[in-house]
Amino acid sequence: MARFVIRRLAGMIAVLFAVSVIVFVIFNVVPNTNPAQLLAGKNSTPVLVKSIEEEWGFDNSLPEQYLTMMKKIFTGELTSYKPRISVDEQIIERIPATFSLSIGAAIIWLFFGLLLGYLSALRAGGWLDRFLTGFAIAGISIPVFLIAPVLLYFLTYKLEIFPNAQYVPLTENPSEWLSHLILPWVTLAILSIGFYSRVLRSNMLDVMNEDYVRTARAKGLSERRVMSRHVLRNSLVPIVTLFGLDFGATIAGTAIITEYLYSLNGIGLYAIEAVQKFELPPVMGVTIYGAFFVVFVNALVDIAYAYLDPRVRLGESGAS
Amino acid sequence: MSPAPLLSVKGLRVGFSTEGGLLQAVDDVSFEVRPGEVVAIVGESGSGKSVTAQTIMGLTRSKNARIEGTAEFEGMDLIEASDAELRRLRGDRVAMVFQDPMTSFNPVYRLGAQIGEAIRAHRDGVSKSEARARAVELFEAVGIPNAEGRVDDYPHEFSGGMRQRAMIAMALALEPDLLIADEPTTALDVTIQAQILELLRELNRKRNLATILITHDLGVVAEIADRVLVMYAGRVVEQGTLDQIFFDPQHPYTWGLLGSLTRLDKPRPVRLPQISGAPPSLLALPEGCSFRPRCPHEFGPCIDLPPLQARLRDEPGHCDRCWLSPEAKKEKRQVAGQIGLEAPTP
Amino acid sequence: MAIDPQPEAAAVAAPTAGGERGPWSLAARRFVRNRVAVAFLVLFFLIVLFVLAAPLWADHVAHTGPNKTHTLQQLTVGGEKRDVVNVEGQPIGPQLFAADGMFFLGADSRLGRDEMVRLMYGGRTSLLIGITTALITTALAVILGLLAGYYRGWIDTVIARTLDILWSLPVLLVGIALGVTLAVGGLKIGPLELSGGSLWIPIIVICVFTVPYIARPIRGEVLSLSNKEFVEAAVAQGAGPLRVMFGEILPNLASTIIVFFTLTIANNMLFEAGLSFLGAGVQPPNSSWGTMITVGVDLLNTQPLLAIIPGTMIMLTVLSLNIVGDGLRDALDPRSKIDLEAHTGTVATKASGAAAI
């Protein structure tokens, strides 16, 4: 187990290094523009551009710039260009909104996705299964930027059931926190509900044909126990991997659009605003921290997977 | 007189409705198992032997299955029994051992816990630690070395033979009266097979455990069975005691099975006799005797299905499904000192 | 399940009845029997026809172009003059045929552009990007998957690790970053020069980040296929690597590729919409369904249809492609030996989930 963890962590560091280089290259090598020129504005003098270049180190070689950037990221000294604000502080300030959104949505999608998938598999071939399958495909196909406007228009503007978003901290007012987050949660969760129910259903149908399920029945276990302890338990193993990939991807992905649509002042919104203003340091910071988070969650998941499936612990690559 | 039968199966028929029509997997199977007796059901894959066993356990019940007949176990008809009644019986009074020990345990739970689960499903108030202690005893009983240490292992940490021992230990957990072993040795190495058979025989003797052994391997049957049912295409084609089947086989299909067995006590045949052709599709059974298309001794009456009945006057328990007269059989089955299917060379 | 035996039984009976039928015509027959999938295939073609008809509608009905503004103009509706954009900056609502088809769905914003014309042209852009990227992505993924799965060794290591790294990136965030930097500065690599507004920029961004989602499962399949006897037989007969990869292995990947291709169009359209929605994809004044939602969301309170209509178009297109893809999978591989569910699933959540939906 220890060797497995160490190997996994080593791989994680290699991936993080590559990710940071790619992000750096995207901003410093790919663009056909001079960041100093952008900062100085369109009608700036060459002298101003030159001084900005020197001040921010744009005239250094690229590897040097990369190292400076990474050093700043790890020491927490990263600051945005204008205004000069600590990126770390900005991110920390916005973590509660982003985590409230993603964790709440994840709870909803896991609960409903697994519930619907379980029901679908129990009734495979029946009308309930067909209905749920249709629902799942529709859910997978609805973009958040359709769900959010529809929910906002009808439930917020017309019926005034839910307040117009913004984030209210949990510590400040728990009921407001909840009512402001319900629509974003639903928006973010619908896709995954559909998706998880499909995956769980197909996993369960596979597992139901396994010999050990027959053994469980032959032992005289109740049908409910066979389904929950044997079929469901074994079908959940791949779901854990999926959840790990998804949860990281959601925070670094879908949640951004949801934050934007509902004006939740989270990390995603911060990143989008920074990208649109060409603020390299916040984007760099958010992306690298985001990648850290994704890779970290993936590693956690692998370790959890090894815990859930004892075969993986011993085998080199095991069940993949 | 022999004791009253523990299990009495009468006129068992199992059909499945499939895409291609009704598939009659088991057709009119009747037999009895008495305490301490080993009954072997022999046949090729698709002969209905496993379906028979699983139906007795209630494992073939589904929307698509049509099950008729009776299977009386101590006065209760297992075919008519409710799911709950059957469930109380399964694992407790009737236990099952499956073919592939590699896939028959749930890979994510410890073996001891899986055995404990069976115990706790039937005995209220047994704690987990008591169940575990029982699992250790059972491991010792089936000859797993270092039982105390290995009971907490996962299935993949066991070798195939050891896993099958663990499977048997699980089946014995609640001291059942009837054990159904479905090809218990097929997936194992030959040397391990002998050990497992030895174990089964020992259990059968020591615990007076009635056993139904499902197999395609007559070698296994010879080791351990008291009585034998030979099945072909869903029907019993011959049944009798071990000696009757091995030394006085009545059905050409049984001759074929025996002929393809290598024997050290007889001169080596030039070429191992075999049954030509393949078993028929259960969706398109031939008219009359289903072995007819593969049988070298086919003659006129075979177009009608022969009944399963005793045809030898002094052997009332020895039944077969073949129209040939006992005298004709005696003549036709002798081929150069071998029991074979091939027609005698002039 | 054997409960509804009619279609399945016929499918099983087909090979014995018409012995000369190949697997493809069999698959086609199976697909045609799936009414839901056929209905959604028809829907997809209707959507394609709809966007192809854009110039006809623009020239002969709406009499305007997609990017033409009508801010200060008036419209005659039933003999009455009305502002296209009123004094508060509110665009006119849907007119249907009240103004002879002009402003059928109203105007899009205070710029007073014809929403219907933009919807049709925007759909062209969205579908064009979706299909082009799906083609490029699938082709690249197949080549990488074949190389990695066939040669193994260091080639496999390099390709697999690169794909892993792309997989680990926060796709949407890096995609936006790349999209915005390119949109501002354009792209200049050697002789290749793209201006910031070029459609190739979102296409490149999408391709880079979606390749792993197809290449990884294809690589896995090639790995297992290249162990099969028919590959060994071909090698034993002296077939070269290209012959084996493209002549022996590729045909066996066909059904997987077709299904992935369909689903990838859907996913990439969502990715494009996500990028465009955040200003990192299709650049103004060009429209795509994603950019139209961005514009529409600002007026959600008063003119909800401006966001909901393009959103619905994306949903219908994606839904029809997903259902067609599903139907194709069932038709091509009814026993589903390859676990496409899991693969496509990951594509769905990661590419579109992470990126767009």
C-alpha cells in the first residue's frame, strides 16, 4: 500500500510540472502579443512599455520568468497586475462560494444519480427504466446555459420563489445561503444526475450476471441484501473513480459557468474576469491551483479505489 | 430398507422463453436423494444438469422461466415454495458449491466475512466475532492450513484449490442436509481435483451429507457417486447405481460417455472412441429420441420418444430411454473389448 | 430482455434468413428498427437543413444579414410604425410573420440585429465547428491510438503520458485562457497565421483538449486487438506495420469510431458553446449559439427567449446526436463487447461536463 501511494504521488508531481509548463507556455509563448504592451495600454510610449517590462521581468528569458512565477506561486507572493492584489488572498476569499456550490451539487448529483440508476437497474426493461433512461439522456444533453436561464426566468424573475443569486456566506445567514444556492446546485447537478444513473445502471446490470451474485443468493441472503451488499457495492467501485475525475473537473470546469450565470463570487468568476482582462498572474494561480486540486483529487481517488477493491492493492495496475 | 428420501424430484420441467422461442432446458426429470447418498448428474454442457440443480435451489426463477413438476424436500415443495421460504432453506438446509471458485466469491469482501454473512443470514443473534470463529473452524475442517490467519484474506489471495475448499467451507457453514455441487472440480488442476473429491467424500461419510454432484466427468463420478443420472438434451436418458451405469450401461449415449473415458484396466484402443456430431439445439430438438441423429444404432422405433423405464428384469432401479432390447444392447455395445459407440466391424 | 421479442428475434433471425447480408447492412436494419433513434436522426437533419437555409431566409424573407444592425430603424407592423430598439434600449420582441418575416424572432439586443437570421447563421458556425473538430479529433485520436497501441514501448509511453497530462488539465480554464490569448493576438507559427477572429482558433483549442477522451479508449482497444490471432497471422504473412494498423486493426475499430464520432460532435458543440459563452470562442460580431446566449442572458428578465431559443437549439442538436450515437452503438455492437458506456460517459462529463455543460 505504501509503495502504491508513493508511486502515485511521484506521478502526480510529474503531471503537475507538465501542467504548469503548459499553462505558462499558453500565456507567454503562444500569444502574438507583448504583455507589457497590453498592460501599458494602446497609446503608450515605448519608454513606459520598457519600464513595465523591467518592472515585471518580461525582459528576462522564458525559463527565468517561469521559475520566478513558480516561486511566487509556492511562496504565495503572486499579485495581479492592476490593481496589485495578492492572488492568494483573492482565491482564499472566494473558496467558500466555489466549494459550497460544488460540494452541494455533488451531494445532490450523487444522491439522485445513484438512486435513479439503482431503480433503473432493478426494473431493467420496464417502463420505469425506459422513462429514467429518457430522462438521463435528456439530462446529459441539456447545457447549463439553457437550464440556468430557464430556472432564473421562471423561478426567480416571474414566480420570485428564489432570490437572484449572489453568494451569502454560510456563517452569515444559513437560510439565505441555502436559498441562494439551490438553483445553482440544481443547474450544476442535472447533467451528472443523468450521467451517473446511466453508468450505475449499466454497471449493475453487468454485476448481476457475476457468479458471486448467484453465490450470494445460494447462501440464502434476502434479495435486498444481495442487491445492496453485493450488486450495488461492487458497482460502486468504478463510480468512485468517475466521481474523482468529475469532482475535480467540475470545480475547475462546469462550476465556472454556473458561477458566471448566477453571479456567484467564486474562484471561477475570478478566473474568467482575469482572463478577460489579460491578468496573467491570477489565471496562472487559479489554473495551477486548480490543476493541483484535480490531480490531488485523482490521486486520492486512486488510493480510495485501492481501498475499495482489494485486488488493486497487490496487482501492479490491477483492474483498470 | 433404505431411509426415506431427503429430496424427491418428480416430473421437473424447466423452460425459458427466449428470442428464438421456448427453450426446454429440463424435460421430465425425476430422482430421489437419500441422506448420506451421493447422486451424480452427468451430461455434456447444455444437457440441463446445472439448470436442474439451480431450479431445486430456486435460482432459475424469473419472468421468463416456466417451471413445472415438484421437488419435495422434507415435505416442502421447493417449486411451489415462496421466495421467502426458499431463502430460509438456501444456505441453511441446502447448500451449493459452484464450478468456478475464482469468480464465485465476491472479490471485495474477506472470505471469513462472506462465510459469516451466510451464517448471520440464517441465525439471529450470532455476532460477527462468533461467525468469524465458526469460519476458522470450517477452514480447519476443509483442510485449509493456518486457518486463523487466512480467514481474513481476500479471495484473490487464495489459490484455486484453496478457494474451492473455502467455497465448500461456506456451504458447510450451517451444517446442511443436502449439498449441491455444480462441477466443483472442473476449473481445477487434476491433482487438486483429486484432493477436492477426497474432501467431498470424507464430508459425505462423516456428516451423512446427501450430495448432488453435477459433472461432465465420469472419472469424478466413479470416485464418489452412489447413484448416477445421465442427462442428454434436457432429459434423463439413463439412471441407476454406479455399478449399473459403469458395468452394464444400457443407453448408447452412456456407452459413448464411457467409451471416451481413458481406462488403464483395459487394452489401449487404437483411437479414443468419441461421440460424433454435436448436441442438438434445445430450440430445435429432433423428433423422437433426441440422441437419434448421433446414434449409430438408430432404427425404426427411434422416431418416437422412448419412455424412461426399467428394461432389465432383475434391475428395477436401472432405467433407460432406448428402444433397443437388452439383448441387442449387450451385443452392440461390445466393440473389440471396449464399450464403444462405433458399429461392430464385420 | 426477451419480453419484447419482435425486433430482437427478427435481428437474430436475419443472418440465417439472408446469409449474404454483411454486418453493415445488418447494423443498418437494426438501426432503422430503433424508431426513437431514427426520429432523432431526422430531427438532426432538419436542424442541418435549417442552418443551411440561412442565406435563403436572410435574402428573401428577413432582407438583412446576420451582423447587420438596425438600431435606429423602424418596422411597419400592421400599418403601424415600431422601433426595432426602443428608447430604453429594449429590442423588439418576436414578430413571426407580422412584418413579413422580418424580425421573426425579434431583435437580439440594443444593436437591433435580426435574431432569426443570427440563429440560422450561428447554428452554421456551431455545427461547422462541432463537425470539423469531431473529424480532426477523431482522426488524430485514431492515429495516436493506433501508434501507441501497436508499437507500445517508448512511443506508447510518450503518447499515453501526453494524453494523461492533457487529461489532468482544468480543461475549460486552460481552454478559455488559450482561446482568449489567441483571440486577441492571433496565432503565428511559421507560415501559418491566423487572425484573432478566425474560426480556426476555437477549432484548434477544442481539438487539443478533446483528443485524449477518444485516443485513450482507442489505444486500449488497439492494445487488445493487436494480441488477437488475426493480427499475428497478418504479421506472420509479412504484412508491414502500416498494413497491419490500417488494413487489419482499423476496420475492427470502425464501429467504435463511428459511435465516438457522433458523440464527439455533440460534446464539441457544447465545448464550443461554453468557450463562446465566456468570450473565448467565436468572436463578435460573428454569431454562434453560445455567443447568442451570452447576449441573451443580459436581457433575461425582459426577453427570456433570446437566451432560451439558442440554448434550446443546442440542446436539441446535442440530444439528437446523443440518441443517434446510442442507437448506432446498439445497432453496431448489440452485445456491446466494448464497454462504450464507460468511455463515452467519460467523454461526456469531462469534455462537455468540464468544458461546457
